[in-house]
Amino acid sequence: MPHFHAVVWLDHQKATVWQFTPTEQQSTVVHAHGQHQRVHSRKSSHGGHRAGAEHAFFENVAQALAGAREVLVIGPAQTKHDFVKFIGGKHAALRQAIVAVENADHPTDAEVLAYARKHFEAIDRMLAT
């Protein structure tokens, strides 16, 4: 059952999506396909390249967010920005639901959910005035 608020923590290996209300939550974990076979490299000023984000992975994350009206995207490094860019091209309504993209290293599940609840409480208070 989709909820009004959602938070997704993602890196290049997996994403965890929580949809929640003040009293309940539901989580979904999405793993990148063939992650164990991925070769990691980073773009550098010396002409290196960075492995492209898996579109199937991002599509599965988007499906896990279906129905959420406000979404917070968090995670380490660049993957969260690649995800938002992908969403902008494929899922315009979901892109409109993204209220913030923020850095978060590797918090626990409880820390992510507590942070998201606090984040959305602040937004809800601002919208109520």
C-alpha cells in the first residue's frame, strides 16, 4: 500500500525504500542486477571512465516508490544523482515528488527512517502555515 511519504537510501549495489506514515512503515530492498560482476572505476582528469548506472536497477527502485507523493533521496557518492536524472527522463510524476536529494553515508535503517520522519515533519509544518 503506497504512503504519502517515502525515503530511498541507495548506492550502486542496493536501494532500500521506505514508505511511511507517522505510525506505520513498509520497506522494500532492491538489489542491482549482476552487482558482483561490476567493475568499478571512476572518472578522472586522466581520461578514465565510470561504469554506467544500471537502468533496470533504477526502474525497480522507481517501481518501489510508486504512489508516494513526497520522496527524499539519500545516499553516498553519485548514484543518488544518477537515479534522479534517470527518473527525470522516464518518470516525470515521480521526479516531481522528489523534495530533496541529500548525502548520507551508511546509516542504519532506524536512522534513515528517523531522519526522514523529521525531514517530512518540518516540510508538513511549513506547508500548514
